[in-house]
Amino acid sequence: MAKELDFLTKRSEDYSKWYNELVVKADLAEQSDVRGCMVIKPYGYAIWEKMQRVLDDMFKETGVQNAYFPLLIPKSFLSKEAEHVEGFAKECAVVTHYRLKAKEDKSGVVVDPAARLEEELIIRPTSETIIWNTFRNWIQSYRDLPLLVNQWCNVMRWEMRTRLFLRTSEFLWQEGHTAHATREEAEQRAQQMLKIYARFAEDYMAVPVVQGVKSETERFAGALDTYTIEAMMQDGKALQSGTSHFLGQNFGKAFEVQFLNKENKAEYAWATSWGVSTRLMGALIMTHSDDNGLVLPPALAPIQVVIIPIGKEAQMPMLDEKAAELGAKLKALGISVKYDNADNKRPGFKFADYELKGVPVRVVLGARDLEKGEVEIMRRDTLEKQNVGLEGLDGYIKNLLEEIQQNIFKKAKDYRDSRIYECDNYEEFKERVKDGGFFLCHWDGTVETEAKIKEDTNATIRCVPFDVEQTPGVDMVSGKPAKYRVLIARSY
């Protein structure tokens, strides 16, 4: 990286500090003056917008429609599903009054004690309760099912320890909620949405994931099953990157959502919910980026190609013209392009800035190179440079972007696969898990064993992986016959 920009802390020196610095220096987000909340800056939000567009189309291909539900939820709604309220009770922000008034000395405002709400309102930590209260009015017959809705919104979970994108009190997400006539249909939908998340993570984010089902302890509050995708960050820790929940009839019963089936008998609706959040931004950063800054997969990069001219003032009109020609050809191929001919920054500063921001391809239009019919191209994933002829340059860049997307995924997958270990010796596990990695271990299925692993190592059972053969074995902690081979890791 050019000297014009401050260096980042190296990942090998302090991975956490590197991440925090990178989020801020790459202009993705910053801390706000509201405790635990962040400001997502335009460049960071542009990445989130691309994620939204892709996911939204994927959802709609399966019949899902977008809707919007209130931010504020009556406290009584959360009381109706006991397990659900217990799971979120400690994270809820509560609205108690509806009016402020000026202090008598005019020095500020205070809460008006006469404006206390009859019933407190909860800022949504998730929306199952208010959505199922609404579904009661929408569902009467099997003909109204399945009901498939999604909303893009913010939620509030009062976090004590926060980190930009990974864990903030307020965050952005989508939450899908569906109602079905049968258990089988609901379970199928929950698993279908997990596969969509996995496809998005791998095909667009270039992040390899393990799909599986959570243990009972790690389930979403109120779910019968929680399905998850787990990604490995460069420090070997797991990051839960998306979940889909089979909720059974719990919310149907809690909110009296019944329908008449084909035999004209009343039944409770079956439910799912599923969501991903701005935590995916953290996954994107920590999976691919390096000591020079962000490394963005072309599929989600706000700027896929940056064109930078280098020449004397008299040569600039010619360089502007060449850049416009190339830019038009690239845009016709659906490639996002930025031409940076600003004269208030040196080329070295621009090079470093776009490296920091992870722009996949940099094209340098040098007056001397153009005389030879060439341009210099640098790819961000490997930092390799080469001179390429002008003939067919747009097609070359298009292919290069596809190659970068594949290479970024392969690099992440090779790293992840090299750090998946089978382990059935507890003493060995306790030592090795300190250095990170995914451990495939036999588990007896008990809460006691799961709790001991967490207490001893700060590692948790991430999931029972779908793609791992469930061979007979012995639990490494209890010595009892194992029910599953599970994925265990330290996590964010």
C-alpha cells in the first residue's frame, strides 16, 4: 500500500484491532453517539444494498412477498409464547412514555410523567409476535395458505459488548415469516430458505459455509428446529451467518391462528421464520480481506472497476476520451465502473485508497502505455499487475472479474477445509481449539456435556452438519455412546 495512507494493524499482530480499523478506514461504518449503535456510511451501505437486491430476488423467486410491520410491539404480545419471551427478555428496550415536556427553567426537556403508556411497548427484537397477531386476521381457510412474507427493517437487541456489524444493539436485517397448512410443508420451507442463504453466501459473498441444525440449547427461542449456516473467519472462529427456524404450531396456538382444512376442520397453522442481517458485512470483511484492506468479491463490490489516468495536463482530454469509451463498453456488460480523474490527489494515493476499499480491478490509463496500445491492470485479490492490449479489453476485464470471484471463493474454501479437524480426545481438543478451527466431535446429545465444553473452552456446538456422515462413536467428554458427530468451534 502506498505511503499516502496509514497502514492497518496486521492481522497476525491483532486480528480484532485490524478488523475494527478496517471497517472505519475503508469508510464502511463508524460508532455513533448512541450507545451500541453504528452509522453505516455510504460505501458500506452500497454493499448492503447489493446484498439486499440479490437476496430479495431470490426470495421472490420462491413466492415470498415483502410487507412491513410496526417497530413497536405491545408487551402483552411477547408474554403469549413463554419460551420466546424468555429468550429475548434480557435484550428488550422498552418504551414507557409518549411525550416530553420542557423543564421549568427552559434548560432542556424531561419525560412527562403524565404521559405514561397504559401498556409498555417493546422495540422489536424480532417480529414473530406482532406478525402472528396480524396473521390471525389474514388466515381463515386452507386457501389462504401458504402465506409467505418478508420484511426488510431494523431491530433492537440491547447488547452489552458491541462490535461494528458483528454485534450492535440496533442492526438491519430481513426477517421472513411463513404460515403453512402442514408440518411437512413448513419444515420444507425452513430448509429451502437455509439453502438459499447458503447459495447466496457461496455464489455471491464467496464465503464457504457449513449447513446444519442447531442443538436444542442453541435453538432460536420458540423454535422446534433451527437450521444454520456457519462460516469460518481468518482467525479460525465461526460466524453464524444465517438461520432458518421451524416454529411448529407454537405461534399459531399462542395467537389463535386457525384455518379450516379441506375437511372443514379447524387446525392451527404451522410456522417458519428466517433471517440474515448486516452481520453478513462482518463475514465478508473477515473472510477475504488482507493487511492492505478490503478484498471484495466482484458480485457485491459497489465499484467493480476503477479507471485511473496518469498523464500530463495536455494529455488529459485524450485520456478522458479513452476512459469514456472503455467505461461505456464495461457498463454495457453490466459492470460498475468509476473513472477517477480528480486532480487533487496523486495517483499513489488513489491506488492505495482503492486497494483499501477492495475494488476488484484497477485499470491505469498511462499516456505512454496507450501509445503502445496497452493499459496496466491490477487485480485486488492477488495484487498482480500486467499490461493488456486495448483490443477486446472489455471482454478481458469481464472474464477477469469472474476469475477473481472464483479465486476468492477457492482461497476461502481451501483455508476453511484445511482447518476442519476430526477429534475425539478431549484433552487434545481443549489445547487445539485455542488456535481456532472447526472440530468434528462425537457428542452424547446431553445438555450437561454441551455446557461443560462451553465452560472449559468457550467453544460451542455450532450445529449437527448435514454433510457429515454420522458414524458411531463415543463422546469425548462423558465417554457415553454418541448420538451425533457435531461441529464445535469458538465463535463471534
